[in-house]
Amino acid sequence: MMGFLFNIDGGYLEGLCRGFKCGILRQTDYLNLVQCESLEDLKLHLQGTDYGSFLANEPSPLQVSVIDDKLREKLVIEFQHMRNQAVEPLSTFLDFITYSYMIDNIILLITGTLHQRPISELIPKCHPLGSFEQMEAIHVAATPAELYNAVLVDTPLAPFFVDCISEQDLDEMNIEIIRNTLYKAYLEAFFTFCKQLGGTTADVMCEILAFEADRRAFIITINSFGTELTKDDRFKLYPRCGKLHPDGLAALARADDYEQVRAVAEYYAEYAKLFDGAGNNPGEKNFGGQVL
């Protein structure tokens, strides 16, 4: 992620990282790792890399979940170090990276609260990159109005809620619609920010965000079939910062079945191949299908 940030301030970022050993695997490390036949082999090979110490105190036999937790912990520590030392515009860029995790965390907390699960059980399931001060306060909201006014509007995601979700939307508690509406506003804002930065950051990030916007548009369309979501409502959820905008999104909004979605993708060389293959809805699998 950090490779394309140097156009923001290369010298500044180099100084920021100096003295802080970020974990980076070299090509030779990957060649060694593919030879591993067990998790213990993996631990042994990692000892000679920047990740050498993060499993040192873990007893055998190693579990995949332990490795996952330790890698996430290392990532979060290094990310938070850079964020704490960063100045504009890098600080805002790093904040944008955390917003997607915040959206997922908020949706998890709202869903869990609706199902009367204790907040102490939900917080550990949240991604640490998406943590914020008001997370644990979400359980104090007794009504949708309190949830909107006392908690959601008072988070770093407030601009996305204010511009695209009203108190009445929360009253309906259509969680997945809220998630997709937030992601739409988030992706469009992040895309605009990166485009304004220009340089390598814009070249790389706008491509990444455009694909994510289009991916969500395809998945929203496919998952809306057979549901009560209208074509107009579906269209409102599409992020408008991808290569599908505007003609492709208009065509997706009119689609009635999977084959019509495939037909839209055929107009875009980078997406047509994702719908090739055998089986039911291969495009949904290739785009990383998710429940709407």
C-alpha cells in the first residue's frame, strides 16, 4: 500500500519510516515459504525475515488463527505508527484507508445490537483498523433516533451518514442497504481525494477504487435479483467513480437476470473475462460475491 505514497512527500515518508522496521518479504523469502510443508516450517523460515519475532513466543502446534491474529496485530501497530506521525495529505489518505473497516465495524455492531448480543462479545470481532472512540457507546442507543443522533453522526463516518442516510432509513433498519449506501459515498469521496492529489497516487489509487466501485455495482445487481429491491433503488447504490459510469451503470440498472449482467460486462475488456467459465454465476464468484 505504501509504495505509491511517495509522490505525496517522498522524503517525509522515508523519514517517518526510518527507525521503524516495517515487515517486508523479499522474493527469496517467498521462494522459501512455498517450500514449507507445515506451519512449523513456516515459522522457521520467517525467523530470518522482518517477521522473525512475531511468532517466537507461540507454542506448538501452531494454529492458522494464531498466525492470522499476529499478522493483523503487526499490521495495525505499523499502520498506527505511521498515522500518528503523518501530516497532510498523508494523514487524510491513511484515514480513508480505515473508513472501510469502520463501515464494516458499525454494521457489525448495529446488527449485533439488533439481535441483542452483548457489546462485549461484538467488540473483539471488529477489525482494529476500524476502531474509533464511540464504538462501545453504540449499545446505549435505545431507539433509531438515539442511534443516529448520539452515535453514528458523531463518528469519523459522519459526513457519509449525513449526506446519504437519514434517521428514517435507520428506522427501517435495512442494514445491507445502509452498508452499500455508505460504501458508495466512501468510495466516491476517496476517489475524488486521490484524483485531486494527482501524480502516482492518483494513477494507482483511482484504478483500484474504480475497480472496487464496479465490483460492488456488479455484485449489487446480481444479488438484487429475486428481492424486493427495485431497479431505481438498485441504481442509487452504485458508486459513480468506476469505469462503468455512466453507461454501464445505466445498463446494469435495467438488467433483469444474470445473462443481461454478463452482456453488460462484455462491453468492458477488463470485466468480460471475469464472467467466463462453467457453473452458476461464475462472475459473482470472480467478483467476490457478498450478500446484499
